[in-house]
Amino acid sequence: MSKTVCKNENNRGKIQIMADIVDLCKSGIRKTHIMYKGNLSYEQINRYLYDLLEKELITQNLDDGVLTYRATEKGRTFLQYYNMMLSILDENSIRVESPIAKLT
């Protein structure tokens, strides 16, 4: 007997998590605040911050002796495209009709 694996709709994918982190970083934020507000583990936040820094979507700043993260211009552009994609997908999901429904 095989198990069926169902993807929970509440699970976030990598791109969504990256967008969430960049969004949190728009005004400058500490790592622990990203971790808690983003609902991420310590391992996850380190991995995502490394990836986002590598891709130059966020930057590290030392503000008054405190390490903070800020979205770069490239990161803000990423967010614009990400949100545009979400709105397109949302529009399409509302307007899509079943071909079978048209026949009846």
C-alpha cells in the first residue's frame, strides 16, 4: 500500500519565503526579528540570508553597533515582480472556467 503525499497549501515555497524576508528587510531589521516574524528556524534564516546576500537582494548594515538587513534596489524590484506574478495568478484563478461547464 502506497502513501499519498499531499502538499499542504499553508506550506511556503522557497521563492515565497525569500519574498517574505526581502519584504521584512525593506526598512531594516535584525536577524532575530526576521526569524520570528518570518516563522523560520535558526538554520533556515541563516541559509536564506546567505542566499539573499549572495543574490544581492538584501545587504547587511552595521547600525549603531547592531547588525541589520536591508532590501537592496534589486530586492525591491524582485518584490515588485513577485507581487505582479501573484496578482496575475490570482486573476487567472478567478476567471478560469471549466471547459466542461461551457458545454452544459
